[in-house]
Amino acid sequence: MEQARMLKVIGDMVIFESVARAGSFTSGGKRLGLPKATVSRRIAHLESRIGTRLIVRSTRKISLTQEGEVFLEYCRRLVNESDSALHFSEELVGKPRGLLRITMPAGFASLVLPDVLESFVRKYPEVILEIDETSAVVNLIEAKIDVAFRAGELQDSSLVSRALRPFTAGLYASPKLLNKHPRLDSFDDLRKLRFIGVGRSDQPQKVNLTKGAQQFQLSLTPSTIVSTAPTQIALALRGAGFIFSLEKVCQGYAENRELVRIFPEWTGSFVEMHLLTPYKTLLPRKTELFIKHVTEGLRGETWPGKCGSGF
């Protein structure tokens, strides 16, 4: 008898998640093929069962109470893991398929991952990659994101993090710019040049550099601020300023003398890059294969020879 009641509560949680996502009893019910009256009755039963109000009802819209917001996260986890479980056996014995939603910093796909992504879609043609390049921190559960790439130190989170290979960085400028300022004897001489930063702040960028046992923190005040790495590259190639960029992905430009390494004996600190998933267990097979493909690909990848920073 208790199991039957528990199954009904689980069903009510699914209904509540659908209503919260749709924003109304009517729309939430349509998603599940249930009439509005049934949805309303089941939500009321759920509220009675857990002993607190979850939804504030009005004539035009609904809103969640504070307790409802907290309870919704548990319901979303239930729905997501249920979907994963339902598809698990099919994906285990068959080819991975379906939509794989990914978010990453702007420019990361085109400047760092093109070879890895291309080889993945070639190997698993029935998986559809949907890549959102944004610097915004996206809620993976709410946005239904399967995998996220994030740079730098992570905030405290319930997300599952996997560290990717470290990235080193350096200072680069075009020969066109350096021909105008041939003498760069010390870091103080960089004040003669314009610095192109990536981001949304005009505050100085702190760059930690090392040379053997020596360490130095460089403060770079941007003269030009762009929002994406490709724009930063385009300006640097045309002599609009120097940049602090990933070392490996600048290699091709450096070899072609389109960019020159400034103070090449100094190396920038590691740029930490993490791969995040909403959950550790019950990941769809396509997600697990993508994670494995990316980590192995970056470990042994021949870099595309492009340049970028701000990840």
C-alpha cells in the first residue's frame, strides 16, 4: 500500500515540474495529456502530502513559493534521471543518438575544439550537437544542458566537475605593431602598446607570469575591450594592440610570423578549464562518450594553430 502511495507522489512531482516549467496549470497539463482539473487536484494533493504550499495561484498566472522553488529542484532531478534511465538500455546496446546540448565560452569551439568536435560528429553521426557559446553562467538543469565548459576557479556548486588538460598562455603581437616599437626591454615598455582585452570590464587584467623559479604579476589595462576571442584575434593581426592568449593555439600564427611572442621566456599561469555535468550518475551514453572523446582528444590533439584568450 505504501508503495502505491509513493508511486502516486512521484507522479504528482512530475506534474508539478511540468506546471512549473510551463508556467500554468493548463499548459503543464497539455504537456502530459492531462486536463486542468486533474492537474490542479494532483498539485493540491502533493501540497497536502508534504505539508506546505508550493504554488501561489492567481487568475492569470502562477508563481512558486520559496518552498516550491526548493522542492522544484528535486522534481527536476527526478524527471531528468527518469529520462536518462528510460533511454539507458537502448543507448547501451545501440548507437548513441539524440540531441546533446553543450555550453562553452565564446570562441572556445572554433579556436580550441574544432578538430575534436568534428571527429566526434563523424564517429557518432546520430548525435546532434547543439552548442551555445556564451560567457554567461547558465543553470544546467533549468536550461537542460548536458555538458558545460567553464574556465577559471569554480564557485561552490552541486555540479560534477572534471578538470581538462592545462592551458598555458603568453603575450603576442603582430610584426606590424612591433615594427613601430622595436625596443621592448622590460614589461614597463608594454605601456607603449595598446592592450586588447576580452570581457566586459575596463579594469586591469592581472596576469601571473613565470620564468623558471622567477614569478611576476603583470597588470594590463585594456585600451580596447572586445566580447569574443575571434574579434580580439582579428584586431591583433591587424596591429591594433597586443594580447594575452593561449600558447598552444597561437602556435600556427607564430610559425607563420603573423604573430610574434613577446618576452617568450615568460609563460602565463595555467588557464583552468573544467567540464561540468549536472549529475555524476545516470548520464546518457551520448554524454559519457562525448566526455571521453573530448578528454582524450585534448590530451593528444594536434592543435589547430589558431589563437584566442578570454576563455
